[in-house]
Amino acid sequence: MDRAVATVLEQLAAARGVSLSELSRLIGRNVAYLQQFVRRGTPRRLDERDRATLARFFGVAESVLGGAAPEQEVAVPYLSLAASAGRGAVAGPETVLRTVAFTARMLRDEGIDLGAASMIDAVGDSMLPTIRAGDRLLVDRSDRRVAATGIYVVRRDEDLLVKRVRADRSGLTLLSDNPDYPPIACAPDEATVIGRVKLLLRAP
């Protein structure tokens, strides 16, 4: 048994002015149930449903009573920009429309820098079938290294594009998955990689 949980339960009950017997009835158990848990260590852990009921009653997180700690959430800014999977979308000001919550664990699993993530929409059809118009792109602005397998958001003049990228001494070549769109050759000072698309969320 987790002795710390038993101690916390006793302290919460005392502060609230309720007995362990009353709490046992609250969770639908026999009156000695929580006394046995606290005094004898039986059961070794609180049942998930019992723990949830007690946590709601005391107004505490379930982790206080032995549950898993809540996952850290990261508020990712959803920007008013759109990256064109086409011939180009004019890049306007970066206004945050809202934020979208992701767990920190999910972002880390995708290799995303928690402080450099942002979300934008895709427009156009040049990246079909990989990216469709209306898909949401989670972009890691800290990852600008060009890799053959990556998809990137690129600023070219006044346009914002989402493309595959090939880099060489002559500059960048922007590549589309849709064969109807030819490669776009860019001089070194003509295009800038903004970040790598790490996660694609399909349009509903």
C-alpha cells in the first residue's frame, strides 16, 4: 500500500470533518472499507472509480490519491496564416486566432520543440495526395535543416508555401508531390525555410 496516500486521505477527511466510514458509504462500500485501507493496507490501491469519486468530493486532483499525474499541456498558437500547397499564398501578419492544446508528451514524441510549435492551414493542391486543402499543419520553427524526407513551410518573396525542399550550392529547389506542379528553383536569398511540418491533421 502507498502509505502516503493513506496519510493524505486521513488528512483530507479530518480537514473536511468527515469520517472514513462516511467516505466508505460515499463510494458505495461497506463502512469499514477505507478504515481497512488506511490501517491495514487492504486494498493496496484505491479502485479508479473510488479514487475519482473521492477526488471530486475533496476537490483535489486524482494524483493526490495515487492516480497518475495529469499530463502537461502545451497551448500551440493557431495562426491566421495559410501555407499554399499550390502556387503561393500571400503571407499576411501572424495573428493568433486561438490556441490548440496538445500534451507535451505527444509533441515530444513527434520531435517538436515545445516552444517553437505553431499551427497553420494548408491551401491548394500541389502537395496532393499528401496534403489536402484545409489540412492543418503543425510546424516546428526550430527545425529548419533540410532533409530529403521532410516537408517544410517556406517563405518565397511575399508567398508562403508548403513543399518538399532540396538544397544545394545554387539555393533551394521547392518540390511538389502533385506531378502537375514543376519544381521551383530559388536563389539562396530568394527563399527562407520557416520550419518543418511535423504533424498533419486532416481537414474534417
